Amino acid sequence: MAMRPAPRSLLPVAVVLAAWAGGCGPAPAPTAGRAPPPVVGAVDPDEATAVNVADTPFTLTDQTGAAFTSAALRGRVWMGAIFFANCPGPCFRENQAIAEILREIDDPGFMVVSLTCDPANDTPEALATYAARFDADAGRWKFLTGDLKLIEQVGQRSFRLPVELGVHSERGVVFDRQGRLRGGYHLLQPDRVKLLVKLIREVLAEPVATGPEAAP
């Protein structure tokens, strides 16, 4: 017996439920108490208004089981992103784009920090297996796990990306050597990835600061 099609009024609900069941939901809309909308494009590193990773210091665990602190990012140009290993599609494509960026920008002064938004399942061992799918060099690409509340704080306050359990933005955000957020672009859109690579190269080309101002 043929089934009757679902009423049109129920279709949006069905789509939302299907997306949630898939395990990799879209970034939630900003609400009171959450981070502002994701940064789009390049931003001016004005000292008075710049977002700085030093304002939300963290210690998390990488795919090798070693502790990794935000202090290790001082003096490095780096990109931040959020994912989780059980995400069935978007996260894999996001990390494929990151792997390609790292191949294209073969510079020891540049690295990537990927935070899981499913730390209970993404143990260091699980992250090591996942990282191997992208031939990730643990020295240049850190897959980090740890306390979810801390990950949410870093994602929202430093990355300026919405993040909660199993839900995240698919943007990459760039930080300069002083730890300042310099911009962000969507990782699933090839034209935006090109702009992201351009931004990274521009920040890498900036003069290296010396003296007290070099540390974030």
C-alpha cells in the first residue's frame, strides 16, 4: 500500500530531525549568552577591539595523548576549526579542505588547531585514528579533546564560532603571531577556501614582532 506524502507543514520538522539524527547539525543561531555571529572575511587587527586567544587560555589533549596549551601558539600563525569524528559528511569534507591547505602552505610557521565538539567519544586514541585518515602531521595539525565547557568557551570567545555538543560551524578562523583573530571563511566553499589561503599567506608575510609586544 502506498503511503500518503507528509503534509507540507511537517516537512521542515522532518528535515530538522533528519539533520540531527545524522549527527552533524548546523551551527545554532546566536542567542543571548552565546557567541556573536561567526566572523566573515578578514578583520582589522585593531588592538582595542581585537579578539585574542590569550583572553581564553586553554589546556587540552592532542591526538598523541599529550597536553597542548594555548601558550604553545605564541609566535605562530594558525587556523582554528571545530569538528567531531562521527560527523557523517560535512566534517570529513571540512578536514579534507584543511589537509589541502596544509599541503599548499608548507610553512613550519603555520599550524592548525581542530577542536572536537564531542569529547566524550573523541578520545586521543579515536582522534589519532581519525587524524591518520588525513595523513595529519601532529606537529602541524592538532586534533584536541578535553572538557566540553572549555571547548565551548574557546570556540565561542576566541574562535567566534557557535559550538555545542555535536553542533558546530564549518569555518576556519585565522590568528596572527600576536594571537589576534584576523578573519574566517567557510571551509566547504572552494572560493572561500581560496580567500582563506590568501589571508593565511598575508598574515604569514607580516613582519615578526620583537620585544614585549610579540607575546599575546
